[in-house]
Amino acid sequence: MAQAEGDPLAPRQERAGAAGSRRGVRFDQVNLWFGGGRRRQAVHALCDVSFTVADREFCAIVGPSGCGKSTLLNLASGLRPATAGTVHVDNKPVRGLVPDIGYVTQDSNLLPWLTVQDNIRLPLQIRGVPASEQEALVERWISTVGLDGFRHSYPRQLSGGMQKRCSIARTLVYDPPILLMDEPFGALDAMTKAQMQDVLLQLWEERPKTVLFVTHDLSEALTLADKVVVITSRPGRVRDVVTVDVPRPRDVFHASELPEFARQHRALWDMFAAELSQGGRR
Amino acid sequence: MTAGATAGTPPEELQDPAVSVPATGGRKGLAWGTQVLRVAVFAVILGFWQLAGGRWIPDYMISSPSQVAVTLWHLAAGDTPGLWGDITTTAEELVVGYALGLVAGVAVGLLLGYWRAGAAVFNPLIAAINGIPKIALAPLFLIWFGIGIDSKVAIASMSVFFVMFYNCYMGVATMQQELVNVLRVMGASRWTVIRRVTLPQITVPLLAGMKASVPFAMIGVIVGEFIAAQRGVGYLIDTATQNFDSATVFAGIVVLMIMMIIGMMLIALVEKRVLRWQRD
């Protein structure tokens, strides 16, 4: 799977950041209130969230469920505006949808009426990539995610893991410099999950992107990320930002055996557990 | 039997996994018995009808299958003139009325599905008009559009419109926002989203509406022809009724059934093409 990755994706596409562009994401005192009508009280989802993800940095966002992790990605993509505070992507404040972003959602969200190859081709068509280049890119990503025998299959004929791989290929095929991933491997079994993490890490090491990776799995965060942002339970605040010490390149299948990993896992878990029990008390 | 089946099945599956869907085998196993019974039920009903016609029940009331067949033959052969002209007229009214109602229903359904404020304003009005039995409006339509095909087209398209409007509107209203967002993040324009997500996603309710509205279009057209017309299968039936010519009435009904079956088959064909992604 890996040997095909040596060649650049497309000759005319420059590596993100090569020309000095800074594809960072910055949250500044972001507050978000949900709902709030005549009868219902508004929910304070995010409270004064501030953190920065540098260009081509892999940042994991962890926190108890319902803390607003996924919402952070919606804010970064411009699908939802913040109630207060600003989100900067590429040094520009987010107003409306951000171009050049790839968003791998929690569900695969493939279009059920398109085959695997047409699903992967879709963003290329939308972005007006010349037809001559589409074919090669689709071909390449189908084999990268190991769906060679299934290019003409419809999503419902695929297993959950295969759908996920197709969904990841569909996002990476247009080479977005910023990648948002919302618990992409959450629903997969342990083996498939490790495989997918391996694929993702290889792809990222070859073509580093700015990644915001939401997960509730601390091991996953430590295996993949440069930095882990811990969010508290509702209202979500930044509890801590931890730099991951596990050296790169990392081996997905054995990273957890390293002493740095074990130490940080314990530290993170203590923080997390405290957060959970606090959330329970309130 | 059981042993034979279990021994015989696996090699078939190995030979052609794509074809040997279990359901096919099951359907084939039942098919001939079911088929025979279907024909038998049909034959028994026709037999009773033949027996009763003219014997227990007067001829002018129910005629008989043989008389209907003969009448139909004479009509089709042109011995009694006018049938083909009637069929063309009715078919034209049906197709034009159906198409207009379909397009208008989908267009307004999409519009109000997206434009929530407009939906809030117009929904009560649409519901009120839909509450009127369309048949009650038929005489009015004849006054407005004359006794030619226009009035029948209007009645049929109005019946189809409401079915299509509600199916389309509900389809848009219950649409998965996630898929829309996926495309928006990729940079799709509003029109691209409608073309690539909205329309495919509402094909299921739309096709259901297309099937359900065929009989409505038929009712509209025939009732219109009953009230006032110069041609059409409904007109043929109506004049035959006034002459107590039940054989021609039934012949007309058979023609309508055939037209209906052809219409349903055309829609089934469309459905088969469009919903390929739903099948295994």
C-alpha cells in the first residue's frame, strides 16, 4: 500500500505551506450558545476556548462526550458561526464556509446513489479538476485505501470500515491543506482502526497537513498527534494543551509500548477522569 | 428434496455469486404454482360473468366477456369507428396533464421545501385547496377551459400536482443535512447541492408520488370527459352508458385498464433505472 506514495499527488499542486502560506487554525476566546427559545434555556456549549494549531501540525482534540469537540470542527469549517470570539483559518477570520478544507465526518456520509469511484470523484468534479486528471487521482486513492475490487460497488454494499476508507479517500483526493476529522475511526473494530490509523499516519508523514482530529480515545490521540487539546465537559473549556513526546516516525501498532507513551497516557487519563467525575457531579 | 437442494445450491453460488441471490431461487420455486392459481382465479371470475350475463342478470347491466371481446374487436378493427381517436385524445390529456402536474408539483415542492418562510405562509392555503375534492372543481374547469382537451389536462394536472407537491416537499423537509454539508464543505454551489444531493435523495418519495398519481390523473381525465367532451375513452363510455350498451362500456374500461398498465410499466422502467443504487 505504501510504495505507491512516493510520487507527488499532482505535479502542479504545490505542497501546502511550501510557498510560505500558513495554514494554521486559531481559536480566540470562542463562545457558543445553542438554542434558546421562548421556553428553553440556551445551552452554553463552548466557553472561552482559545488554542492554536500550527501549519502542518497534527492536533488531537479530546474530551468527554457532549463537550463540544465536534462543534469546534463545525466552527473551523465555517458551517456554524461562533456566538462570540473568532476563529482564524489561514490567518483570516472565518466568515462563511472556508475553502480548501477537508472534513471527514463521524458518519461516512457517502452519497448512497454513487459508486465508490464516483463518490471519490465527486469533490474533483465540484472543484473543477480537469477530467484527464480526475481518473488518475481516483485510481490512485482507490488503491491507497485498498478498495480496488470495489470501485463499482455502492456504499450499502460495503462494510463500515470500507465505507470509512472510501470517505477518507473522498476527502484526501482533493488534497486539502487543512483536514478536520471527527472521530473518524470511532465506530471501527480495533484491528481495522489500527490499520486506518497506520494509513492516515503514513499519508500525513508524506504530505503533512494541518489536522484537527477529534477523538475520545486517548491512545489514538497519543499515537497520531503532535499535540493534544483536552476539553472539559459542558461548557467546553480548554483544560490543557499537551505536547506529545512520542518520537516520530511512529509505529501505530507498537507506539503504546514506549515509556513516553505510557507516561503521557497516565497523565492524560488522570486529567480526563477528573473531568468525567466533575461532569458527573454537576 | 431437501437433500437435493442443499447438495445442489453451493456449486451454483460458486459459479456465479452475482446472480444466485437466494430470493430468486425462492421466487422461481413458487412461481409456477402461483402463476397457475392467478390464471385460474381470473378464469373462474370470467366464467361466472359469462354464465351470469343475460341469464341471471340482464344483458344491459353486465353484458358478458364474449360480447365485450367482440365489441372490443369491432372497435379496434374500426368497424365501429372512433376508438383510436378516443384513445389518442385520452392519452394526450393524460400525458400532458400528468407531466404538467409533475413538473409544477416538484418545482413548488422544492421551492417551499427550501423557503421555509414561504412554506409557513402558503401551506394552509395549499392544504385548504387540497382538501376540496378535485372532482367538485371539474365543472368549473370545463367552464374555464372549454370542452376540449385543455379542461381535462387542467383537472388531471391539478390532481397530480398535489400528490407530487406533498411528496417532494416532505422529501426536502426530511432530507439529511449531513450530506448537504459534506458537499458545501467541498465547495459546491447551491445548484450543485440540489442536483447532486437533493434530487437524488428525494427520488424515492418522488417515484412513490409518480406511481400514486397515475390513477388520480386517470380519474381527472375520465370525469372531465364524462361531464363534457367530444372525444375520448371516457366520452365513449359515457355515451355507451346512456344507450345501455354495457358491452361498449366494459370495452372502454378494458382499454383504460390497458392504458393504465402501460403507464405503470413506463414508470416502473424509470424507477428501475433511477433506483439502481438501492438494489443489491
